[in-house]
Amino acid sequence: MYLKSIEIHGFKSFANRIKLDFHNGITGIVGPNGSGKSNVADAVRWVLGEQRARQLRGGSMQDVIFSGTELRKPLGFAYVSITLDNSDHALSIDFEEVTVSRRLYRSGESEYMINNSPCRLKDINELFYDTGIGKEGYSIIGQGQIDQILSSKPEDRRNLFDEAAGIVKFKLRKETAIKK
Ligand code: ATP
Ligand code: MG
């Protein structure tokens, strides 16, 4: 499984719709300070369901919507989609390619989709459990996160190992079963 492409429209500094295509292997994103490199990483975190505005370097979730410049009016929504190659069926969904998208309007209304079908955030979370992807996964390592892992509480560190071992979904199912 690998990230094939990202489409961004109205998210942070990306007022125009853009599509970035990636290939299997290493891709670097380079550019001057403030040109939007970290915004691309934020877009990936956001589409995977990040709910904490601070993790996206904002004060409120509406801060992810393009807020305008001197020459350009603000937009009314933010949209991000990522497409993953799933030909190895690492994601347990019967598609060779999986597209996950999220849209947020200024009103606060939001929607999530998997392969263009509306879904719940929960469905997105479940799709990525134990893959290392997902907003808590280790597939995105932010600045300072290594220190955080080393200095975190043993229980928090344990979550990282549970994810790598692929047992998160069983733990969550057990918790849900006990609650019922
Ligand atoms: P550096 O090399 O310094 O890390 P970078 O390429 O990672 O820079 P980013 O942090 O991705 O840059 O982009 C910052 C830019 O995004 C700033 O100019 C900021 O004004 C702009 N930006 C952030 N949120 C919004 C928004 N909602 N609307 C418009 N522009 C935004
Ligand atoms: Mg940056």
C-alpha cells in the first residue's frame, strides 16, 4: 500500500484545487519558508480524521479553510482527498484503490467519504486500525514527535506497539463488547 495522490481545495494556503501525484518510493516536497509544505502534511492528518485544531497548527477547526489574501477572497469550504494504492489489500476493503475524503464548511457542517460514498468518521478510523496510518498512526511523524514518544508515559508508548503489532482492533472490539 502506498499514497498515490492528494487532492486539496480550499485547505489552508491552497485556494486553487491542486492534485499531487506520488509514486512508489521516496518523494520529497521542497520549497521556500511559508510555501505550504507543512500544510500538505496537515492535509493528510486532517483527512484521516484529526479533530484537534492545535495538531493542525490552528486555533479552531475553521482555521483550516482558506482565509483569503490581499488578492483573493476567503473560501467557504476546505476539501482534501487522499488516494491509496491497495493492490496488496493491506486495507480490508475490496478495492484496489481507496480514496478517503473530507469536506468542511464554515457553518461547521462536515462530511467524510470512502470511495465517494458518504461515511462516518468511525468508518475511516476503523479502515486504518493496525495499519500505522490514521491520525494516531506512526506513518506521519511530525517535528518533535520522536522526543514525545521517548518521554511519553509507558501506557502511551504501549499504544504505538499495539498498533504495530496489529492488535488495536481486537482491543477496541473487546472494550465495546464489555460495554454492551
Ligand atoms: P517552513 O519551511 O517555514 O516550515 P512551510 O512550507 O512548511 O514553511 P506552511 O507552514 O505549510 O509552510 O505554510 C504556512 C503558510 O500557510 C502561511 O503563509 C500561512 O499564512 C498559510 N496559511 C495557513 N492557514 C491558512 C488559511 N486558512 N488560509 C490561507 N493561508 C493559510
Ligand atoms: Mg513547515
